[in-house]
Amino acid sequence: MKKHLDIFFPEWQGYGEDNTVQQGAHALKKHFATIDFAEVMVPEHEELPMAHNIMGYEANLRHLKAAVELLANKSPSSTFMVGGTCASEIAPVSYLNQYYSGDLAVLWFDAHGDLNSPESSPSKHFHGMPLRTLLGGGEQEVSNLMFSQLKPEQVFVLGGRDLDQPEQAYVAEAGLTLLTPEQLKAVDSLIQSIRDRGFKHLYVHVDLDVLEPTDFPHMLLPIDNGVLVSHLQGILAALAQSFEIVGSSIVEYVPKDESGLTALDQILALIRKE
């Protein structure tokens, strides 16, 4: 039986410098008022000591455990998440990958790769590690909590343009697909690549820093030369027509004002399966 789950996971500890993404997540929850979210509870303030080369290791581990427990108890067939940082993705992506027995293409719309290991990360921020963790390169206790592990051929890093040198080396070593904003203009090529690999189901991760900050400034870590909002909407519409989107997210929203909410409504309509 098909069952959808909307998740509210406003963790900020994956970034750790401040809790602005938590405030942004709460603003989105208030705006998406008709959605009945299941919440992963996260404190507004706490100390984040370093351990295992991860800032706030214990806090991040605690929140991951809570998200894993939520998904295990609810057993959904599809999810939508308003998250704080990209660190919130580990539980839903690994869960849906297990649910669909690996028939899941993970489309990581993000200016960054999120492909650092704890050892390679310059910042030691956990939100720079989730995709590498999902691919089997994370800290051991974190990895032990995952429902499953991704294979490189499942991953498409889309709009990436600010990767650390170790991340670039990992992309080449693992053979990951990485498309810049310019390369994303050929959306038919992306769709064909997903089909060629045999995937029917998609997980769509939207870190808002994939967007061009002069077009959409409401993000945690703006990087120039991003994707225009209208272009992203066109890509998502084409993907939704071609595949079944079974999981999706909006993360790292930091509102400057309310001007971006219309764009987010339109993105939500394309990626959320009810």
C-alpha cells in the first residue's frame, strides 16, 4: 500500500556556525501550512564539540537516529522533507533506496558536492559529508545507522560548481556524474542518461544554493553562476513527466524577505508526491 510521509527536520547542527537554516525551515513549514509534517525534534541551541573529525558529532548522530526511527516506524513509500541542512538527507535517501531495492536515481541539485569524508573536509561541517556518507565513505557509526548504501551510478550531482579538491578527486575516482549549470541546459541528455541506467524512481534533493543568487538570494551559502529559477522549474517539470519522483527535499533556505516563496511553491508542486 502506497503511503506518503512529509518530514520536517530543521537541523542546523550540520552547518553549526549558527541556526539560520533552522529559522528558514520553520518559515517554510509555516508557509506550507496545509502540509501535515512529522517532525524530527531539534534544539535551537546546543554546544557542538568536535569528535571523529565532525563538528557536533554527537548532536548530528542523535538527530540521525531520530530520523531513522521515524522512517522505520512510518514505513512510507514516498517522502518530502523540509530540512535544515543537507545533513538531513542521509535517513530519507538511504531509506527509499532500500525500499525500492536500489531502483533509485539520486539527483543532487547543489552548488556543492557534499562529498567530503570526515578526514578530507576542510570545515568539518557535517552538511558537507552526506552524499559521501551515502556512498559508503562516512564515519562508521553514522554509516551503521543508514538503511542502505548508494552506488556511484545512482548519483547525479547537478549544478555543482564549488567542490573542494578532495571532492573533485573523488568524483573522478568514483566516476560520478557531475553536470554544471551550463551542462544542465541539455535536460534531454540527463533524462536519457537516467533511462540508460535503468532507473524508474527519483530522489530529488534541492539545496537552494544550486540557484543563481542574483535570481534567488534566499540560501545559506550563495555561489555565483547558478541555475535560474525558471530553468530549475523546467528541469523538474521534465523529470516529473519522465519518472516517478518518490522522494524530494528543500534544504538550506535562509529567507531575506518573502519574495522567494512563490518560486518555492512552484518547485514544491513539481517534486512532492502526495
